[in-house]
Amino acid sequence: MPRKKGFVPDKYKEEILKILKIYPFMSTSEICDKLNMGYETGLKYIEQLHKEDKIKQRKIGNRQFWYT
């Protein structure tokens, strides 16, 4: 899938943080659906944000949920 026009890595992260402020507790799939991005792309940037301590993770069953 081609990169979204004008989206650089920081833009993806910024959009993920924005959506988590609106919807504070979301799964990886929900974030990707809301932002209309591929699952692998979303997961890559979500994990980067998690490593930077900008978002937190909670596992419920086999699903990962993210919040700020």
C-alpha cells in the first residue's frame, strides 16, 4: 500500500496521539480503522509511541489496547 500523501513518520504518530485523545482506550485494529491505515503500519507507529512512553498498553486476552 502506498504511503499517504504528505505523511511522514511523525505525522502518523501525531494522528495516532490525536485519535487516542478523542477515544482514550482503543485496540490496534480500531486505531487503524479510524485512521484508514494498514494494520502493520499502524502497529509499527503505535509500538514506537509505546517505546517512547507516549502511550500505554493493556492486554486483554489476545488483544492489545492503547491509551494515553
